[in-house]
Amino acid sequence: MIRKTLPLTLLLGMLAFGAAAQPARPDAAARAEAMDVIRTLDLQSTMERTLDALRPSVVEQLRRAGASAEEAERGAAHVVMPALRAATPQMLQGIADIWARHFTAAELRELRGFYDTPAGRKSLALTPVIAVETQAMVQTLIPRIVSETLAANRAALLRRGTQL
């Protein structure tokens, strides 16, 4: 599930960044360091995979806008996806600006240095695995907590007129 929702969430967040009021640009040194971190993290490849994962959502959005299945497929393949791919450098620069607003140039150099170590590379390699395992754990834990909470508080909820 996270492989489907995380890329969409990331891209929507990036697209929202472009549509929102733009904060002041960070200093040039921090921006340059942030771009180095982005290269170290290989966010270009991540962005490409994210866009690939978004294609079905783009087709569905075109279908909801009234396109036939064939028109939606063609529109996604020949118009929307190429436009999104062409905007990738702009999106990556937006991500760099975000990083550069939250970290100094020195801190970004430290981060890049960490990601160049064996532990940093292992962290990068395992992040998707850890995210999937975390999502699975949370998806199992939340229903149990909700069920236990409702059971423990059912009488109080009923007194308030809430029937769950």
C-alpha cells in the first residue's frame, strides 16, 4: 500500500509546493548543498518511479474529466506524463529549496557525508523496507486500539448519544 500511496503523497506535496505562496528563497550555498543531498539520495530516480506510479491516477483523473478509456490512456501517455517529467527539475529544485530552508549549508554537508558512509547507504537502502514494515504494523495496531478503546468507552459514548 505504501508503494502506491507514498509516491502519490510525495508528488502531491511537491505539486502543492508549486501552487502555494512561495516563501523566501534560501541562500545560494544552502541551495547548492541541498541539490548535492538530492543527488546523493538519487531523488531523480525516486521522482521517475513516483511519476510511473502516478500514471494510473492520471488516467483515472482524465476519465473522471470525461475522457474515454482510450483518450485517457493517450492523454496520459502523450500529454500529462511528459509534462510532469519535464517539470521534474523544477520539482527537484523545489525540494532542494525546502531542505535549504530547514538546514544550513554546513548541516546539509554533514547529511551528505552521513549518506556517503556505510551506515548512511544502509539507511537509504532500508528506508523503503522500514516504511513498508512500519505501515503494516500501524495498520494492524490501529484497528486493535480503536476496537479496544470503543469497547472500554462504549457506555460513556452511549450516554452521550453516540452509538458505535
